[in-house]
Amino acid sequence: MNERKAATILFADVSGSTKLFETRGDVTARALIAGVLQALLEVAHRHGGSLVKTIGDEIMCTFPAAIQGLFAASDMQRRIKGDAQFVRDSLGIRIGLHHGEALFEEGDVFGDAVNVAARMASLAGRDQIVASEAMTAGITQVAGLRLRSLGSARVSGKAQPVGIAEVVWHDDLGDVTTVQRVVQSATEAPRARLLLRHRSQVFEIDELSEAFTIGRDPTNRLVIEADWVSRLHAVIEWKRGHFVLTDRSTNGSWLRIGEDDEQHVHREDAHLRRSGIVSLGQAHDPDWVDTLYFQCGG
């Protein structure tokens, strides 16, 4: 069942996980990250939140109201900083939030509110919470919740920059100026881009581009007419600091990055890294002319 309703979208991403895999090994690192995500989920539930999905070392949650999401985000930071094991392994989190109308469909959530929340998360630094000012505008400075303006940032699909704010969850305000400079430089840095080739066509997608839709329907940016390709098969867009392929099809998509093994992506997200190929609706066949080739760059 599909439903459109207003909600607060929260993304929480584990910081320090890459180094953890190098120093503690895959099994221990995965267990520690799972522990962080479980702790975050417990906090979300206490504030009336619901888990949408886990993507690697990140969770996506929804809350009915902005105030619930803001308090949950603050408590998430305190929970991780108060755990001796997480601190000892140099694990932290960064959080982004936005409140707006979203489409709830088959256990997932889509729409502009999701894209804005993801952009907020990509701007947040370690141990930081960044929210859209549209979300925080009606929030009064209540006990335990302080807000600090951070200026504005570009968001994919938005004609004008979006105002952003930091949720100050700790007592030390000494780094506010530093945070402001970090956010400002992030918005002015050279845009990440992805080149996508299909037959003789080449498309360039960057972090401010509209979502790039692929499928059988003629309204898509890239139309591929094949029986095993869905009307809206997949979407490529910049989310949470990565180019992401989101499969929305019946048969799924097959993704291969570099020389890695091919993976089946079905009704889920996958990060596009370096270069590789995407085959829609069926495993890659060298003779199929509709294979997609991509390359990520700065």
C-alpha cells in the first residue's frame, strides 16, 4: 500500500568503520558496527521512530514529528559517546535530518524529504547532527536541545540552497566556527560526477543532478526497451556522499564493480564506486547491447 504523509527522515552513519576493518578484522569489525546500529535503533524506538532500512554501516529511520527526530538524534550521539567499547575503537556517528512529505511504499520511503535528509547527513561531520532549517524553524530552544545556524547548502533537485542548522547536543561550543568552515568548503568543493554510457550515448551525472531514471517507460531519462526491464527499473543519484543505484524493478539489476564478482541488487540500494557495469533484468551477457557502463570521478 502506498501512502504520502509528512515525516521526519533521519540518516545515521557510522564514522571510523573503514579503519576498524583494517585494525580489528572483518568479523570483529562487523560485530562492533552491528552493535552501534542496534544501539541507534533502540534509541530511535524510545522516541517513537521506525527503522526503514540498514545500508551497510548506516540506518535510515522515520519519526512522526520533527521534535522526536531531533531528540532521538541527540540521544543517539550521547549513547555512542557514553559507550566505553565504541569510544575505545574510535567509533562515532554523523546524523542528518529533514521533515517533509514522503512516499511510503512497500516498507521503503521515497521522495524529496529523503533526498534532503541524505544531503544533511553528507554534510555532517563526525559526532555532529545537521538538520534543515525548514525542519528546525518551529522548534523552540527547549532544555537539552540547542540549535546553531550553519548557513546554506546546495541540494540535488532544489533550485535554491537549503538553510542548514547544527543540533548542539554537547556542552562544548568551541568548534562551531570550525564546523561552519567545514560545511562551507563542502558546498564549494568540485562536484563529484559519474559518467554513464549506454550504446552511443554518454550521460554525465553530478551531485546536484536530478535523479537519473532508467526503464522501459518513455518518461525515463534513459529508455531501454526489453521485456525483462521494468517500466521504472532503476534510479541513479547522489546520496549520503556516494552515487547510489536504487533498484525498483521486478527482476532486479546485476552490478559489477571493477573485477569484483557480479552482485544481484533487488529492491535495494548499492553504492557505485570506481567503474563497472550494470545489467538490467538479467545477469550480464557480453553480447547484450544494452549493458550500462559507469565511471565515477571528481
